[in-house]
Amino acid sequence: MAPVAMRTAARSLSDARPVSFWLDDPGKPAALPALTTTETCDLLVVGGGYSGLWTALLAKEREPDRDVVLIEGREVGWAASGRNGGFCAASLTHGLGNGLARWPEELGTLERLGERNLDAIEEAVARYSLDCDFERSGEIDVATEPHQLDELAAMYEEARRLGLADGLELLDRDAVRAEVDSPTFLGGLWDRRGVAMLHPAKLAWGLKRACRDLGVRIYENTPGLELVPVGSGMGVRTPYGRVVARRVALGTNVFPSLVKRVRPYTVPVYDYALTTEPLTPEQLASVGWKNRQGLGDSANRFHYFRITADHRILWGGFDAIYPFGGRVSAELDHRPETYLTLAEHFFRCFPQLEGVRFSHAWGGAIDTCSRFSAFFGTAHQGKVVYAAGYTGLGVGATRFGGDVMLDLLAGERTERTELKMVRSKPLPFPPEPIAWAGIGITKWSLARADENGGRRNLWLKAMDRLGLGFDS
């Protein structure tokens, strides 16, 4: 980083609050009391992020008389659900390319189910009056290097061949810069309908309210500590009480699963983001962005960025930090060196915004798995179900995952449970120190590929053949 660029980036961060912009909101609801007794119920949901909230809501929609309890270790939406970029995608497979590589024979079905899932989220936003700034504005994948143009064009042609190009538009340099003006943009692929922008924390808080309105009993600051059989059901011990339930759904994602054999399938990856102060009308005009799409560049070490309802730019990504041993700790939520890198990259992308300052800087852990998309399973003779591994695309896909978990608990054969994606597992990560070394080599190799026209080295090619990967 040049000294002048570093000074500009550093100055822009001087007043940034070390907290998620989304969670730093005066409308944040008060925490509900912790569980201090023994509760019994039909269904216990563990986890108050999107995964648990959608599962609880869908359970009540399916069976209004079902007695549902949800416990959350801190406060609803405080972790990844309140710290992400607010990109709500239809894709269930972490993008068309990953889906094509792993489940080509059922990709059409997965795409259709993903579109239906996003439509259902939009319908739920309206039905429950979820005030979460939902905008079906789409997303543009932008090319910032010549080889990325070829990759986007190839993906578009593949989508056309498969009959999956409805709503996709390939943009040349002038067309993409007419949408959002950056001298670094060489072209783009605009998915007009397959992604919505929203306020992620407000979505979680709205789902919390909707669940309570339907009769779900929610206890916050109530972590699940141990899962054990109790009679014909299951018990979950908490710090001050216990829940005994006929069935249990685990939506703990990045946090250690109460089913211990599931733990090797995910690792935590720390992702970081910034938001600017609100842009003035003149600053907005210098960038364009009238259609308010989400954007992401096409590098392996990618950035994602979008405009908020109050005209800030959220800018995140690039670094994906894996802590040795896979520990999840609040001290890793902030990384000043990454904030500095992100700020420098921001001004390289938008030099016309020099002088803009950042209001918030934060990070948080994402659960990633080796196939980049969710996996599912049951335990304790089908009385316990889990979903995990969303790898950064859980804002939308967790609702689909909630439906899958409820199908599995009911023992139902549905179009969802018959999917190979649902019936198979990713490869687990190896134990330490092998995981640390392997992830480190993979990250180095991905950075080298970005610097060398996208050419993947022997390590990455071997990982591709094994179906192993690392992403955020």
C-alpha cells in the first residue's frame, strides 16, 4: 500500500465505531428473559439466528397448535445474522458454478426451489410486516481483471445452455459503469431477480416478533449446553434450567454443534466489513447506483458491497481469517489491519469518494464447509435434526434449510429431502494442525491465482478434484 493511500485509508477510519452498523440501531428490541425453569414442548429450536427463527416460524405455520420453544445463547440476531452484508440470494448452492460442479443432474431443481424460497421470503416480509428494507434489486458480479470477463461470459453461456438465464444480463464496460461507476469495472453479469437487499438485523428482529406472535416461547441469554435423551424425547440443559422436547432442531451453525460428530464438517471463518457515513446527493451522483443492486467482484479474494437505505456504502470481504483450532472468540471480531486494507481498496474502487469517512467497522464468524453450501442430517433416532455450513449465503438459504429440517423431523419424503444435496455430506475438515496448514496453503494459492490471470496451481486443482474448498 502506497504511503499516501495508507494515510487516506487510516484517516477515513478514525471515527469508525467498532460495532456492526446493523446492530447499532435505536430500534433494537430489548432482550427477553433467560430460561430459569424446566420447560416442556413439542419442538425445541436451538439458535436464534436466521436458521432457528425460520425453523420456528415455519413449524408454527405448518402446525399452529405445535408447542415451540426457541433458546438463544446471547440475543436474537447478534451473531452472523446481524453482521452480514444483507444479500438475500435465491441460490441454495453458493452460486450457479458451485452447483453445476457438485450437483449438475439436479441443478434445475435446486434453482427452481431457490427461486421459490426467495419468493416465499418476500411474501413473509409482506405478510408479517417485517420492516427490513427489503428490495428485490438483484446483484451484479463485476469483472475487475480481463480473465474475469471471460469467466462471466462463460457462466452466462452455460446458464443459457441450461435454460437458467432468465433475468441474467451480461454487461460490457460502459453498461456496468452506467449502473455503478468505478474505473476498476470492466464488465459484469447482472442477476436482476435472484437477489434481494435487506437490513439483516431488522429481518432477525422481525422474525423474532413474528414467532412470538404465533406463540413461540423465546428465551435469550440461554445457551444450550448439553443434549441428552430423556424418556421418549430429548433434553437440553441450559445454565439455569432445562428444556425437554419431543423433537429438537439445531440451528447453531458456526458454534459447536450439540451433536459432536457434526463438528468436523464446519470451520469458522472471520469476515470483516465497513460502512461509510451517509453519502451526500453529490457523492451519490458521482457513483450512480440508482438501481441499488448489490455488487461483488469476481476475484477469489472478493469484495461485496451495497447501498443501505440511508445511502451509506457497505464494503466488506477480501480477507477470510481462519483461527487456529477453529476457536470462536469475541476478540477476533475486530481486525484493524483488515479494516485498513478494506478502506484502501474502497478508495481504489471509488476514487471519486476520497474524503468520505467510515462510520462503522466490524467482523464476525461464518460457518464454512468444504462444499460451500448447507448440509443436513439427523441424530438420536431421528429426534434431532441439524443444518449447517451455509458459508456466507445463509440469509436466504436458511429458510429453505428450516423446511428441510422440519421435513426430516416429520420423516417425510419430499422433493427437498430427495435431493442429493440434502442426502449427502461434505468432506470433513482434518484435525489440527493439518487443517491450519491446508487452509493456509489454499488461501495463499487463491491469492496467487488472482495475481496470475485466474490460473489455478496444482494444489487448487487437487482440491477441486477432491471436492474440497475454502470460502467465506
